[in-house]
Amino acid sequence: MRFHVVTIFPDFFGSILEHGLLKRALAAGEIEIRIHDLREFTDDPHRTVDDRPFGGGPGMVFKPEPIFRAVEQIRADSADPSWPVILLSPQGRLLTQAVAEELARHRGLILICGRYEGVDERVATHLTSDELSIGDYVLSGGELAAAVVMECVTRLVPGVLGNEESAQQDSFGEGQAILDCPHYTRPAEFRGLKVPEVLLSGNHREISRWRRRQSLEKTWRRRPELLAGLSLTAEERAMLEEMERARVTPAPR
Ligand code: SAM
């Protein structure tokens, strides 16, 4: 997987690439990340990337020319024309685990980070293949959003996690939008707080049943809207019915 990121703040990505998963995946050659300074694609002495909005109003807007040039150059140098060109934008489709899985099927992604009031609309309509939002809130720039996309897609690149199972068991794993079960580690008792007995039992069937029930219950309490999309076994349906019957009122988070 190769990521190309177009940004006016190339240094922003320094520490993100020097820690944890992205660092390991880069070192192992499982991913490549190329950061492109948008100002390198300007043609004036001031390296201007933005201008005032037509029609007036506050703020500045990224000009189309440097972004078009950047993407055309990246494509000419190293990118397959079929790779998605993604504009990070609060107006884009929401990044979910399912979208991350879809993106991870590509060999590369070109990510464009906006700033200020945003990006000239012709970039969205005539250059990019997708617009992605990381949530219904507004950031000052697309860099954090690009980092989020790279991190969650990298986790899905085969071989990166080592233990493939752990990605599948995460919340939203296995194509199932269900929250992960609680996890515990040593000590078995901490300040009087005990780990659930079943996890110490060694009974793997019971442990797996307990985990599934916990996942369902967490989802039922916190994200009940997700349950509609699940394909449940008869046993799981019975578990949910039992929760409903017990009238466990959804607790505050
Ligand atoms: N005026 C724009 C609007 O209301 O849609 C917001 C522009 S925002 C201040 C500047 C840049 O930050 C955007 O062009 C985009 O690249 C990035 N950005 C902000 N929020 C984002 C989000 N939720 N997801 C992805 N990118 C975001």
C-alpha cells in the first residue's frame, strides 16, 4: 500500500510516522508514505496556494492549479491512475471500518489535505474520486484526517498486524458493526476489582460465549442502532431478548 499525501504542512507528519504501527509497517516495507508539499507545485515566487473566495466572504480558499499539478505529477511519477484521489473534507462520506476495508483493497491512495475555508470546488468535481470525512465536526486542516485514514487502512493491510485475528475481533471487525468485548489482564484482582470469573476458568467455549454476550450488550447499550445490521444466531437473539426482558436501562457512557 502506498499513500501519497498532499499538504501545506509536510512536517506535520514527522512524529506520526515515527511511532507504533505506521513506523513498523514503514520499516517492514508493508506500506510507503510520500508526503508532498503543495507549495512545490506553485509557479509564483511567493509559492501561493490560496486566494480570496469569489463572491466575497471570510477566509481563503485553496487554488485549484497547485492541487491539480500535484496529483498529475504524482500520477506521472508513481501512481496508478486507478488509485483513488481523496479529498479530506467534513462534507465527505463518513469514514467507517467498512470504508477503510474498501480503501485497503487498493494498492495506493492519494490524500489531499485542505486548510482555511477549504478547497476550490473544481478539485472535488473534476480531480478527486472521493471525499472523506472522519466525523461530523470541523478541523482546521485535513492532515489529522489523512493520518487517521492512513492508520486505519494500514491496520488492514495483510501482514501488518501480525495477528490477523485481532483486527477481525476489534469493534466493527469481521464486517460486523458490533462493539468489542471488554478486555482484562493481570492482576486478577486490583484494588478489590476482580476480573470476571469466567475469563480465569480456562473454559474456552464459555469464554467465547461470555465475550459475544458482552459485545452484544455493549452494542445494545451504547450503539443500539448498529444491532439492526447484524446477522445474529438464535442464541444471540435469545441473549438480546433476555437483556430486553431484564429491562437493563441503557446506562450513561
Ligand atoms: N468550510 C469548510 C466546511 O464547512 O465544509 C471547512 C473547512 S476546514 C476549516 C479546512 C480543511 O480541514 C478542510 O478542507 C478539510 O481538508 C479538513 N477537515 C476539516 N474537518 C474535517 C473532517 N471532519 N474530516 C476530514 N477533513 C476535515
